[in-house]
Amino acid sequence: MSEKKYFVLLDGNNDTAQVFASKQPRGAALKAATRGHTDIRLRERKTKKVHVFTGSISMVDKPANGPDWLPDKIKKANVKKVGVEHLE
């Protein structure tokens, strides 16, 4: 079984306090995009990889089978992987 990995959000070349846990870097990037980040650089802990994404949020209608407490419009995150950088 694959374990969760931890990805630290970078601001420029500096770490921030935000850490996202996910099995894949895309899952962590979706979490960052949901929080409003557009230029997403995620450093994978215990490796020298930085995953680079662009992100956006769109407001969409709630699903037909959505619960009553869910608002009529919800956020949907979209990300696109730009590449992987390697730290020295």
C-alpha cells in the first residue's frame, strides 16, 4: 500500500507553514488551489523534488444529489502540471 506523502507549499524559494498530505502531488495541488493559490510550487518532503502547477477555481452548480445544506454554487479546483524541478 502506498503511504501518504507530505508536500510543503513554497513561496518563491522559501517554505511556508502550509503542508498538504496526499498520495499524489496532484491531490495536494488541488487542495492548494481550493485555498486560492494560482502559482503552486510544492516541495515533496524527504526528496529533492518540487512539483510545479498552475491552478484556478471555478464556481459550479451543486450536484443534483447534493445534500440540502450544500450551497447552490460550490468551488471546483482545476490544476495543470507544468513540470518538476530538482533542488541541489
